[in-house]
Amino acid sequence: MKISGYHHLTLSTHGVQEDFDFYTKTLGLHSVKRTVLFDGVLPVYHLYYGSKNGDASTIITTFPFKKPGVYGKRGTNQAKIVMQSIPMGAADFWVNRLNERGIEATRISRFGADRVVFAHPCGIPHELVESPDDPRGPITNDDQGIGKEHGIKGIYGGAVAVTDRTAMDDFMTIALPLEKEADSDEGLVFRVPDDNGIIQRVEVLHEPNEKQGTWTLAGGTIHHMALNTGDEESQMKLRAHIEGLGFTDISEQKDRMYFKSCYVRSPGGALFELAWTVPEGWARDEPADAIGQTLVFPPWFEGKKEELMEGLEEAEFA
């Protein structure tokens, strides 16, 4: 069994248009897939953003969940921060770019890494982390004025807030397992192993006095963090290992069309996914050189396509 980097990060956001504009126009990511929520029958978009080819370690996915009276609450025992990697020296560019666009951004340092701190329009905290040893090429977007000196390289990691850092330490090092890199008053840092030498991490922040965050699918919260098992054999071995340790809140394998997934809830509550990409990948229902350009539905929704279309929020994906 093995893990090789992140597969994706998934958020529950709010309005569709603000979400699409934030990731494609402000951050310069590319549309990788436009589909709908596969679970249940609610008409909700599922949008994927990342590198032009949809490389696994670059993918951010969102459920723009703008439903009356349904709101998520950010708090402890919950995934808290989306972190993406940028080239060394690119922080000032992003601070200026974000502030010019009305998104408050500042620089901080945590665990020895310089970061740009800001938030998605729905409030989910984001950070762009200067990472010195990231071999990935930056995601460029000429239309949005983002070149290779500044472009986001992909996922740096995710931060999780917990009330019990010891239980989370055990889960990270024994159940997943990841390598602990730091243990200080700032929290814990775990290195995600990666076959390609990409520096990716899970940061654990000790917040025992914060209110409990929600875990339901609701706007303004991070839904889960997905780690890449590479193939089905590793996924099933890791699933059996985790369940055998007593972490029984773990799902059966689910078919997500482009990848297959199992979900496990950590002791504090933050949800992790174990995922691997199927051979066809994003080109399963779109041409490989035109992914993310059309709205696609899984086969099991074929008879409900018109009904779902009527319930989806209107937006311009351009």
C-alpha cells in the first residue's frame, strides 16, 4: 500500500459565478471538469480546477452550494485551510494582485514557510505558500496575466484544526501513514510521500477552544482532502489497513467516473479521501484537449438531466 501525493481538495462554496471567477480569473487555474454532485438528487454543480491537463496534484474541486437556509460553520475538528504552492519570490505579486481585485491579502510565516493569506469569496481560508523544492511547472494563464514566475504550481497541502492533537498524530502516522516533520506550539506538520519528489503536507493546528465546525455539505467549508493511492490495489490495501486499526468510519469504494474513492473520517472529524485516477481520466467524456469546456453528467443521471439543468444556478463559464 502507498500514498503518492495529493489527488485533490474539495470545498463546499457558495455562488457558482463567484467561485468560477475566483479560481479561473483571480488565481489563473484552468477549468478541468464541469459536472454535478453525484450523490443524491440535489441540482448542485461539481466544478474542477487545476493545470490545463488536470494533473492530480493540482486539482481543487468545489460544490457551489447556494441553498436557502443551508450554511456551513467553520470551526475546530474540521479541515480549515486550502494551501497551494507558488514559486519562491512570488508572494508580493500575489499580495498585490489579490488586493487590487478587492480580496484582502497579507503575508505571514508559519512552520518556517512564507505565505500569502486570503479567503475565497465564501470565506474559506486560502494560502499560497512559497515552496523552494517544488519541481512542478507553474500553471500559467496568459489571458489572466499570470506567467511562470508567479503561477500556482499545485496543491501544497491542507490544514486541519483539532481539539486533540495526540489522536490526530496517531491517525496521521499510523493509519495513513504520513511522516511527521514538525511538532511545536504552532502545531504538527506531516509530509505526504510523493513518488515525484513534490513537497506536500498536512498541517494540524491545535484549536481546543474553538467551536465545533460542521461536516455536512454546506457552503463555506472544506468538505475533504483527497490523497492519491495511484491504483486500486494500493487503495484497497490502505483501506483494509485503516479499518483493521479500528477506524471503522470508512466507506466502500465509490465510482466518481474519473477516479475511484474511499472516504475515512479522522478522530477529530476532518474527512480524508483515498483516490486513484482511472485510465481514461478526464477524457472519459470529453476530448483530451478540451476538458472542462462542457457540462457533463454521469450515465446514471441521463434520465434526470433536464430536471437537474432547471435547478442549477445560472452562470457564465468564460
